[in-house]
Amino acid sequence: MGIVYSDIAVSADGFAAGPDQSEQAPLGAIDENWLHGWMFETYEENRAEVDAIVDSGATIMGRNMFGPVRGEWDREWRGWWGDEPPYHGPVFVLTHFAHEPIEMKGGTTFHFVTDGIHSALERARAAAGDRNVSIAGGAATVNQYLAAGAIDELRLHVTPCILGAGERLFDGVAAQALERVSVRTASRVTHMTYRPVRG
């Protein structure tokens, strides 16, 4: 069985998105390059970390990461990523409102889970088989899995900016020790990998 990991880009003050998220500004009222420019503008320098983000057998994400639709599914929405999302496998979306699966090009299928984080993880583990499971985000989803002790490896990509407000990583997560596995500094990001200390 693989591990459960999370890759998430955060500002120096710990925010994974800014305030006032909307369909026009999915990461809030900020310059999106502050958090994710390293993935695209300096891809070659960060190729290993970028490729590892989607190297899983199954992915879990919150509804807010999937899209801006709130409440009942009252309009067509197929995610932010166009016709061929980068996941190339099953993605389990946490939501309170049922929705039929959405099949996309390239092997991605979005499944909508209405009975909580543990059910989503159970389904993702079954789908992933021997491969890893990724908790993609956003911050609130990662925080729920951290608080439940369900993440084996946390990969932070810390960017040199201060957002001051928004969706903060670690909100609602109890005090705990982390083991530092690795740190690598690049021109626009510092990659830090941690594992929770258990037992």
C-alpha cells in the first residue's frame, strides 16, 4: 500500500490562497504567480517536485478546489483544468451535494463524495491499489486530513510572498511534532518535506 501525501504551495505566512476567491480569481485577490509561478515559469528547475505532485494512483480534493459552484449543482462545471486535467486517474471531490461522476480526457474521472473525508480516503485507497494517494487541497481539505492524522507526508512549497489573509494551512490542526525529511531551495520556492511523528 502506498502513502497518503499532500503537496501544497503556501506563502511565507502560511496561506495557500488569498482572500476573496471567485471564478475570476480562483486563488483570491492576489497575483497567482506569487504562489504558483515556480511551477510554470521555472518548471525545469522544479521538474521533480512538479511531476511528483500528480504522481499518485488517486487524488482527493475539496469542492472549492474543484470549482466555484456552491450549494446545489445548478450549472455545468467540469473543473478548472480544461478537457484534460493533469490527474490522469480517479479524483474524489468532497461535497455535501451529490453529483454523477464526470469523465474527462486523459483518464481523469471526478467522483463526488458526500459522506466525509474518511469515506473519500477509503475509496481513494481502493482505487489507488499499491500507489500513493494525494490530498490535493485546498488548505481546508489538507487541514482536515492533517487533523485526522491521515497524512503520511506533507510537502510544502514555500514561496517568498506574504498574503496576510486568505486560506491558511494548519488552521484547526492540533499541536504535533514533524520530522523534516528534506529541504531544497530553488530561485522562487523552497521545497520542504515533513512526516508526522507518530507513536
